[in-house]
Amino acid sequence: MRIKVGDTVKVVAGDDKGQTGKVVRVIRDKDRVVVEGVSKVHKHVKRSQKNPQGGRLSMETPIHVSNVMLVAPNGETTRIGVRKTADGGKERFARNGGASLGAIAPPKKKKAAAAKK
């Protein structure tokens, strides 16, 4: 999955189509993300010591990662690619403009030359 926590995404399908928000949580095993302010539902809670008032709590539910697109630094939605850097690491980049979105793997360490006998 190429979406990370903290990315700004736009919903491209579903009831909340067109809304944007930050990714709060990524659920990798189910390919879902929780986006701030998107896909809100009301959870009815009973009175308790933790919540003495009770009532309805508003919370975000996870949506499938295929229903969101990353918003690139230039403000447009884009797909995400992965490319190797010159030092051997990997970075995410915006497909529509080529802008770097940050490193995802550190540079590889070079192996020491084989010892001569």
C-alpha cells in the first residue's frame, strides 16, 4: 500500500466523493484507510463512568484505499509510484509531476571488497 499516515487524500468514489482530508490510520491487512472528517457515522453509547453523558459519538469509519487518491504538492490528485534513488534507496513520487513524496527505504549498504588470499 502506497498511502501513508499523514498524507492528504481526496475521495474519488462513494458517498463522500470529492471530500479531502488527512489519513489518520492505515489498516494494511484489510486495505483500508481512515480519513479525517470523511465517512462519519454516529455510535450510540450508554452512560458510563468514562462517558457520563452518553448519547451519540461521531466517528470516522475506514474506507477502501482504492476509493482515495493522493493530493500532490501542486494540489492535483495523482497516482503514486516508487523509484530508486541514486544512492540505492527507494522513494515515493507523484506520477503526474514527478515530485518526490519522501523516502520509503534507506540506501543499501555496499558490500566490502572480497579479501584477497
